[in-house]
Amino acid sequence: MVTVAVAGGTGKVGRTIVEAIVAAGEHKVVILSREENKLLEEEIGASVLAVDIHNISALTELFEKHNVHTVISTLGMNGPEPIEIDIIRASEASQATKRFISSDWGLPHTEKHAAQANSANNKLRAQDELRKTNLEWTSIHIGFFLDFWGSSKSAAKSNLHTPSTFVDIKHRAAAIPGSGDVPVTFTYSRDVAKFVAALLSLEKWEEATYIIGDKVTFNEMVKITEEATGDKFNVVYDSVETLEKGELSELPGHEAMFASIPAPKAVMKKVMSAYGLWAESGGFNLDESKALNNVFPDIKPITVREFLEDAWGNEKK
């Protein structure tokens, strides 16, 4: 048993991973947070440690005091700088810390991706920083979180929000990037967390770790949701040329999504169009031969059809 610290563990995918590690019972887990939270500690069963994640000396001291062996970063990487750089440096400085999981949770990025989206650039920069260290580290690629296409019913089981990305199920509409015929990986957050908890006990890590819940094309996703809801969707297609301009068709659900994110609408559309390009070019068609699924066959991830039928079956507009 080792102690695992999760940066960003109070919510979203971070909290889901904390819950899975607690449930597995093989390792101790603590949460790094800006402030203490006794209520969350009682609710989740893990200590919340208050620390400034940009204070390298304070982080190093905390890691050594609590004998933190492994750090998992689930922090958002959309800012001007890679937010986890100081955590990486503190992990390297700590005598107790040996392993680090970088905040990726998407697809393997390239330098071309880095020029299209700042989050991709930040993830690559964080990986470059890790290569300078003696830490054993990995970035975990899961495709898209399947939770993003959930309903109000499924949201009760998830710590993630449900943006209207390409397929706006609530409004029975879709704006498909490119042809919509390229396989895309979708993985449910709670399945991701189960694999992460299992990964902690592996003796050796690779720099890239793959988790595959299921693969379908966006056209297939529309067909599945039409069958699940019993409704016909209004479907349009955005060409590669349109996406390359940083443009895409707006869906009814985008209005609320754009309003909830503190970034200009044009910036958000550019980011979303980049994701569309990555999907159409096969970036989200993850390599099954490298997946953790092969190492842990007892973990059976939910399929896209199972998730969508459970979330949207009998769910009215």
C-alpha cells in the first residue's frame, strides 16, 4: 500500500478517481486542494490537504510529510501555462515521491495539435517537464468521456458535466465533424477511474497509457440515440475545410455551454473545431492493442449503446 495524492480531487474526474481508489482499498489516497474541506472528507473517505499548488517548497514538504508515493493530476490544462509544472517539480524534489500521472484524459497529442489548442500545447509541455525528472510517469488516453452525452438521469451518477459536443441529444440535433465515419473512443468516467486504481499496482508504466470503453463513429452515435429516444435527429455535417477555419455549426445546447465557460465564444468554437478535426483524422481512434483493458480483463467498461440507452431511454425532450 502506498499513499496517492490527487490534484483536482474535489470534483469531476479527480473526485471520481479518488472514489475508485477508496473503493478498491489497496492504497491510501489524499486530495490536494486550495482549502480544507471536512465535509468532503467525511463524504468521500479521504483527507483533503490544503496547499498552494504553485508553492514548490510547500508541496515538497507536504509530499514528504505524508509519504506521498504517487501523484495524480486531474487539473484543467486550458490556462496560459501548464498548471501542473510546479507539482511535477515538487514531486521530483520530494524524497518520497516516485510516480506521476499527468493530466491528459483525452487523446495522444502531436505538435500539430499544440498549434490548434492551448490545452494540447500545455499537455505536451508538462510531458517534456516530466522527461527531465527521475519520476516514473504516464499520461492516460481515454478518448472522450462518455459522460458528456449523459442525461439528467445519468448526471446523478457522474461527477462530470454534460456539454453539447457534436451530438446534442437533449435537443435531438447533431453537427457531425467531417464524414462522421471514423471510429472514436468513448469511455465512462467511472470505468476510467477503475482502471486508474488498478494501474497503481502495476510494476511498470509506459509514458502513454490507453483505456478504451467503446468505439463508435459519430454517425453510429446518432443512430443509437435515435433508437434510444425514439426521435429523429436534425443532423448537419461540418466539412474539414469549415473546421480548419475554426468554425462549426452551432447546436441549441451550445448557448448554455458558451455562457457557462469564461472564454470568448470564438475561442470555444475554435477549440471545438480542433476536436472535430482530431476526431475526423483518427486521433480518437485509440490503439486497442496497447489498452489497459488487455491487462485487466475483469474490468468490463460500459458500451456506448448501454450508456445511451440507460441515460436516454424514455427520456423526453
